[in-house]
Amino acid sequence: MNIGIVCYPTFGGSGVIATELAKGLANRGHNLHILSYARPARLDSLRTDITFHEVDLSSYPLFEYPPYDLALANVMVNLIKFERLDVLHVHYAIPHATSAFLAKQILSEKAAGVPIITTLHGTDITLIGSDPSYKEVVDFSINQSDGVTAVSEYLKEETYRKFDIRKDIRVIPNFVDLDRFKRTNKNHFKKAICPEGGKVITHVSNFREVKRVPDVISVFDRILKNGIEARLLMVGDGPDRQRAENKCRDLGMCDKVRFLGKQEQVEEVLSISDLFLIPSGSETFGLAALEAMSCGVPVVSSDIGGLPEVNKQGVTGYLCELGDIDCMGKRATEILKDDELHKKMSAAARKHAEQFELDNVVEIYEDYYREIKDGLEVTT
Ligand code: GMT
């Protein structure tokens, strides 16, 4: 099939999933086109079966905000027309599902057999998508998609609760490349981080407010106060980085915290990690937690959204109520102090991650494309 995939190019989860899906589909013999305003972070190698199409935003004096959704629809029209796409799969509803609807309207019967599949990822539903300034358009665009998927049961239910959706939403969970995200020997790196030994605790995110990065620092502070010799690695960057840095200065523990910024090889950092912290205020799935688990790292998380579908209470780690720093600090300490428990949780984390194996999920998407396409051909 000729498949178009639309995504944000950022380090965030939806861009990662879209890009890894494109690579997985290409490995299965399909021809892929990725559309975005910049080359996605995980589209790192040159391949003849994946073409990247950068959506170009021409500036014009009247445009304070150049209309990205129109430029994107224009690229979609050209791809459907000239590359003869069989499927157009958009990740994150805003504005991708709306641009896809517009492209189909423009092409009319020329796009009749090309299904638009929308994958809902997170804040496109839970935060910004349900904001009154976008809600009506998001609702309409989801209902106009030929197929709709959500990355967790939680997100499916939230979508029905927040919008007036008349479509069947299929849950297709996020996935992980088990070969890439596995524990490997990085002792030299561990020694550089903890020359005198000790535990390594890691957090990976885009440092937006929903990630509650200052909570990570507070939990780490509890771990230190509980007498554990440890270092905290903060991977990623974003608006709350400064707040987090200020917090470690206030707590006088900057020497134990390393802000590593955005990293391509997260699996190397995870390979030396003993615990992963994800205290988010909103999380429809928590791909970063799954990647950590795949590297055998137990997780302490908040118990909100889709996190309980990924992190299993008492098995792969622990879940605490949102903002409950005491609980998170206590649970983290429990795991770090008890080698037997740590070993058990580490093995269980990897085992649970195996249920989200990349190839299996890519095949589920492939079948879903065929199902929706066949359905369209019957009705047209
Ligand atoms: O919705 C967002 O905030 C952005 C999105 C992203 O691009 O990172 O994150 C969401 O999608 C990820 C991939 O499906 C999920 O793993 C994240 O849990 C989800 N983020 C939130 O719900 C905050």
C-alpha cells in the first residue's frame, strides 16, 4: 500500500509512535510518506521506502499566524493525487484530522477510496482538543474520519465522554521496539554518572506542565532523605525545565541531579537506570514509561489516565495518587532498598512491555487499514 502518515515532528510520544509505525510498515513492504513541518526526530536513517514531505509555510505580511492546516491540506491533496495514496493516517486530531477532511472535500470522488484514519493520542482530547476554542471543530473532524483509533481504553472512554462521537473507536495501544529498548551493558556510563556507586533514577519527558517535573525533584528529595545514595537523570527539555532546576537549587541538591536535555539514545540512559519516575497530571498512555519498562526499569507513577494500563500496581512498579509525593517517595525507596523486589519488578516490567511489541501492533494497524478501506469500497 501507499500510506501517508501525518504527525508532529517533536520528541513527544505521538511523533515517535507515528514515525516508528511508518518504519514498521515500510519493513513490511509498504511505501510510506511522512508529512510534517519538520523531519521527525526518530526518522533518522535514509531509506528509499519512506519519503518525508515538509509542509512549507510561506509567510505573507497579512499572516500573523500562517495557516498550517491549509498548507498541510494542500500537501495531502497533492499526495493523494500524484502518489496515489491508499490510506491517509493522521496522528493527533488537531489540526491533522481537519486538514484531512478538507483535502478529501477538495478531491471529492478522486479521494473516494482513500480512507482517513485518525489516531487520538492525548491532549488532542483531554486538554486542548476539548477547549471551547477548538471543541466543535475537533468533534466534527473526528466524526468525519473513516476510522478512529485511541491509544488506550482510558482515552477511548474520555473521547466518548467529552465529545459527541458517533464513530466506533478502536483501541490500538502504543508499542515499543523490544530490540532497541533492552537493557545493555553501559557500565562506563554508569560509572561516569555515579563514580562512587549508588542508584540511578530517571525521568524522560517534554517538561510541559502536565508532566509535573517539579514533583520528580520532590520525590527524588524524599529518596535522598530516606538515606539512598542516588543520582537523578532528567532527560528532555521544555517549558518547566527552569522551574525544575530552580527547585533543585532551593533544595540544595544540584550536585545529584543531571539535566541531560533532549537525547536520541534514550535506551542508553534507561540501561543504567534503577527506577523511572512519571508523576504526570494527565497521561493517556505514558510511552516513556513503557520504554523504561522494556529496559527492565520499574516505574513509580501517578495513577491517572492510561498509566494503570501500562504500569501494573505492585508488579511492574507502583502507582500513587496524583501529587502524592509522600507515597511516591516511599514506594520508590521500597523498590530501591530491596534488591529482591527490584529484581522481580524489573523482570515483570520487561515481561509486561513484551505485550506491546512493535511488530504485533504494526500488524494490527495494517489489518485495520484494510478493514476500513474494504468498508469504504463496499459503500462507494
Ligand atoms: O497529547 C500530548 O500531550 C502529546 C502527545 C505527544 O505527542 O507526546 O502525548 C500523548 O501521546 C503519547 C503517545 O500516544 C502518550 O504516550 C502520552 O501519554 C500522551 N500525553 C498525554 O496524554 C499528556
